[in-house]
Amino acid sequence: MDVELRHLRVVCAVADAGSITRAAIGIGSTQPALTAAVQRIERAFGGTLFVRSRDGVFPTAFGECVLARARTVLAAADTLHQDAARWLADEEKRPVALGGIGGSMVVELADRLGDSGRAQAVSVTTEFSPLRLLDLVAGGQLDAAVVADYPGHALPAAPGVVLRPLAAQPVFVAIAANHPAARGAEIDLADLAGERWVLGPSDGAGWPECFEEACALAGFRPQVAHRSTELRPLQRLIAAGRAISPCQVTFPATLGIAIRPLTGDPLWMRYLIAWNTSGAFGGTSDALIAAAETAYRSDTDSSHTYRHWLARRGDPVVARRAIG
């Protein structure tokens, strides 16, 4: 069997749902039919994509590899359709294509640009790698993108692309709510030296290398027990006490998970907005920047822990824009 786009969408649907039954409901199938489909897809790939347990399904290491590439392929296919629509659309009313790293800020930005009436539609593409997003902006597949970089790992310039810093924020940790370290308002990174961590793969732009550098300064090398970019498995690992994860301040604080700042704020990340000077915002970037700054504040306002951090530390937007 040749693997088709619909098969990749099935794999992503199962990973996102964390359950064959929930995924089947979401795509309008049945549990037996979807189980059989996953088994056929696994045979086509030649390896096991998911492990099953009473708590649901989780990607294997091989599955994580396939998922990352499946999402890239599907994003490229969606971009192809979007580009075709852009060629056929009225130039003044063509859809605006936005990109963003994982998180909800790019959706906040899309809502604001969509409400402005400047375009018929605003499409959103997410990518794990900021460098990949910059390539898409430089190539014209995206008009603008929300990206991030880290101290000592500033994003490189891209031809035809303007990068404007928006704000910097500390990196927090997500930890099981019943973990002893979660009892305090913040956690010393050095106190987590003996813990098991879950990290994503390298994004090619400084993550998780900057985290490992911060751990080295704290006197230890992190024991990475798990690798995952999928939110649901990540949340389950943390809530079960199987691992701790560095996280953005907007990481969803679900039942069983505590979000805590690190003492002394040893690790930071910076948000930037990138746009193509030949794209939809080339001559009217002020509106894009204003919308991006508003979207950033709206996104971070949703974090109770971050609001308390700001009350104690002050707003780092101006002070840390030049993080690179």
C-alpha cells in the first residue's frame, strides 16, 4: 500500500486525540475501522507507530519521527492549496497566510487580522522549527510568521524578510502538581538535577540546546527520559510524575500539572514577528506589528502563573527585546 495524504491525516488525528475511539469520532469513522486503518498504515511504514494502554495510545519513538514528517508534508500540501487559491483570488482581497511556532499566539494574531477586514480569509500554518517558518516567509508561502529565539541563539537574517522583536519571557517548568518541588511559588533549577525530563527534538534554532546550557550552569546535565512534541502525551507524562518539562508561560495548566517559574529566571525566550517585504504586509507593517503586540499580550494574559510573575518582576517587554 502506498502512503497517501489521507493516511498521514489519520496518523495525526490519532496522535492528537490520544485515543482510537476519540479519533474515530472526530473523523467520522468507527473504532474497529480506524484500528484496522492504523494497522495497515503501520504495515506500510514497516514499524509500530503507537503503543496502546488503558489510558489511550501514545506515539512510539518511530511514531514521533513519522509524525513530525507527516505534519511537515501535510503543511506543505495545505500551502500548495493556499497558493493556488492566492493566484486565483482578487489581488486586493487575497487570503493572508500566517505561520507560527507551537502555541496559541498565532491564532490570536489571525483573529485580529481577520477582524480587521483587510483580507477575505486568514490561514494559519504551524511549524516546530522557527527556521522553517523563516524559509516559508522568505519563499513567499507565508506573508508573516510568529517565531522565537533564545539568548545566544538569535535567529539569522533571511532574504526579503524583516524580523521585529515583540517581547521576551522566561521559560517556566511544568511539573506534577503533587511533586514536592511544586509546593513553592518557584523552583530552583539546580534542585531538579536528579529528575527525569521530557524534551522535544532540536528545532535547529537553539532549542533545547539553550535549556541544556542553563542546566550546565546550574551544575548538572538533564536526564532526558522522553522526547515528544505532542501536547497530550506530554501532559500525561508530566501529570503522572514520569517527567518534568521546560515550558512556555502559556503551557496549558491542566488537572494534575503545576506551572512554576525558575528561581532567578535562568532561561528566556524571545518572540518576534517576521514578514515578507513583498507580501501582504510589505508596505503596511505598522498594522501587523500592532496586531502582533496585542495578540502577544492577550495570549500571555491567559496565564495565571505569568500574571503573578509579572506582578513580582515587572514587564520584561522593553528590557529584554535585545535578547540576542
